[in-house]
Amino acid sequence: MNALAPTLIDTIDAAAAKLGLHAEALRARCRRAARRTATGIVADLGGGITAFKFGKSWRVRFPAI
């Protein structure tokens, strides 16, 4: 990966803005898609977008372009 690549992990607020959603709607979508893995709670949101739960908050990873 290029060291100059932009960050691919966003907060719910930043990710919701990118996706054209309200932050609360994105949180609800994450809760519905959540599944427990060996390393934590993960939600596959489709299109290569994945959310990870850190404590009480979610972080969203977008695929590299």
C-alpha cells in the first residue's frame, strides 16, 4: 500500500457523510449486520465496506480505490 494513500478508516459520522446517510441510520445498519468473530464484532455493509466495533463506537473501512 502506498504510504501517501488517504486514510481508509472513518468514524460513523464521516462515513455516513460519504455514503449520503444519517449517522444514526448507518449505526443501525451496522447493528443489524453485526456478527461476532474471533477478533471482535464486524459488520459487512456491502460493496467492500466493512464496519468494526471498538468499544461502544464503530469505525468504517472503505475499500482501496
